[in-house]
Amino acid sequence: MAGVTVDVKELGHCYLFIAEVPGLKNKDVKVQIENNSILKIAGQRKREDIMEYDVKYVRLERQAGKFERKFNLPVNANVENITASCEDGLLTVMVPKNPPPQQHKARNFDVQVEAGSYGKQELGETNRR
């Protein structure tokens, strides 16, 4: 399996995953979400097959083969609106953040107390002995 290096950045409104995929096109890379919380980047680098029999590699450094990386997404990731683009050997995946939940603002208020009493039936105490 060929490795892929990935930088992960957190911005105010999103998370960015930037993967180096030199020589690959959009159709060679697959971006998926698994279990609503895992970002999966996968693909395959192919080596050019040379049909000549007299070719001998002196050095073979470029990796070829399948690759796959998985990342656990934060709870506030908006997995419904993820976008990805592949250009100049860089795959950029943008994962927007969900807005933070509204803060429950504590408040104080008075409750009106009226004269009278509640009956046992109203409080659910009908079968008490």
C-alpha cells in the first residue's frame, strides 16, 4: 500500500484535509464518509507499464498501489455538506462545522403562589394508605 501524507487544519468555520496525490486525477481518488463520523480517502496509483522487454529499472522510488487513510471527524462536523477538489496533485477536502448549539441563558422569574391546596387525586396519591 502506498502512503499518502495529509495535513489537517481547523479553521473557524471548517476542517480542511489536504492530501498529496501527485499524478492522480479526480476519478482516481475516492472520498467517503463511514458511520457518519469517519472520513475515508482512498485511491490507487498505477505505474506505467512499459511493454519493452529490455527496460531495467535502475532506481524505483515512486510508490504505486492502493492507498487508504481514515480520520475520525469531530462531533461538530457537518458531514452532509462536505466538498472535495483535486488540483495540481493536492486533494482538498472541506468539512464544514455545524454551528454551536444555542447557549441556554439562565433566567430568574417569580412563580405566582395562589391560595388553596391540591387534592390527593390531582397529585396522583389516590392509592396511598
